[in-house]
Amino acid sequence: MKSKNLKRILVTRPLEGQSILCQALSDVGISPISLPLIKIVPTPIEKPEGSPVLVENIRKLNKYDTLIFISPTAARIGFKWVKKYWSIIPSGSKNLAIGPSTARTVESLFGYIVEKSSVGMTSEDLLDIPYLSDVGGKNIGIFRGLAGRHFLRDELVNRGGIVDYLEVYKRQKRKISTEELVPIFSKKVDGIICLSGEVAELLSSFPLNFAMREVPLYVPSVRLVRFAVGLGFTKVVNTNGAEIKNILASVSNL
């Protein structure tokens, strides 16, 4: 029988990552509330005419000295594009990833060793690795989703790199009604897991944002702490990464 004091955590990450995180929360005695706020929409791989630049860049994958994977999603969908229009990552490219989860996904799919930051899980951390200190004249491809921050690309360009985006998916915001939110917040919510600025903005725009702003918001970086505070959230906790172990370590202190 579940305890009456069971903590309830709202999980907002895309559906693709919901089940593993929700199960991990359940395993430590926390009740997860699934509310995916972003839908991942892969760039249609069978319709090359709709993404001519992406197809061209994948078909010339061997021109890149460096390939960077932004997320596990970018790695998984990027793998399908590479298999369709190239075959494998060229052996001469340097492969980098943001965060250990992304690195593990790339290594599992492509079979290559991937370099990542040893101290953090953000674009800023990746830029601190020695290899990226001087990328003058290097061709760099970044597997990522459509839109999002341009910080990584802009900094690499400032360091002399020639950068292309390989945008293999887009993030689509879900429309949430008051009727969907009321049953959730009719009971106490002890925390909200929010892994992007986009989700924080969505939360702050909801009809019940006055209730949400008082609930602890768990975000993966100092940058997102500042961003969420700027949106009016009063209790923001830095989990120091989007890895499940980091999230669990933070929410377990409830």
C-alpha cells in the first residue's frame, strides 16, 4: 500500500524519455505525474526534397573534421539519417557529445569512442575541452534539433570553425488546457522536472502558472536556474545535469 505522504513529481520531458525517468522515480518512492510538454518530430527521412540542405550535408559527411551530438535524441535520429544517406560516420572525424548520456548513445549506435566534458553537461562545458580551444579552418557538423540556442555554433565560429547544423528533428509544443491541469494541481505537487528553457516558458504561460511558480522547479544548469527565476519561479533547484542519477539525487531530498 502506498504511503499517504508519497511525494508527487511532475515529469515534463518528451514522451520518448518519460518511461525511464518515471520508473526511476517510482523506484525511490516518488510518484511521477507524466505530462510531456514537448513532442519530438523527426525530420522526414523518406522525403529528401523537404530537407535538401540536410541531405546534402549528410551525403558529404566526410568533409567534417568534427561531429558534435547535442542530445541522445539527436544521436538516435541522426543515426537513421547517416544510415540512409551515408552509411557510417567517417573514421577520420572527431566525435564529441554533450553529456554522458549522449556520449553513450553515440558510442552504442555508431561504435566510435566519443569525447565529452569531464566536468559538466552543457555546451559551455564542452567548449572547455582542449580540442575545441582552436578549431581554425575545421569543418564542424552539429547534430541537433531545429531552433534552439546558437551559443555553441557562434562560439565555434568565433574560434575559426566552419559550422553546419544537421537538424534532424524539431520540438513541437503541446497545447495544454486548464481542464488537463486542474486534476493535477488539485492535489499537492511537490516538484516539477523541467529540462529546458522552452519548457520553463510553457509552464510560466499556463493558466495555473500562479500555482506552479510556488512549486520547486528542478532544472539541469545554472543558466536555466537564472532563466526560470527571471520567469518568476520562486523555488528553483539546480540538478547539475539532466542525467537520471542527478535528478534523483536532487528530488530525493524533498
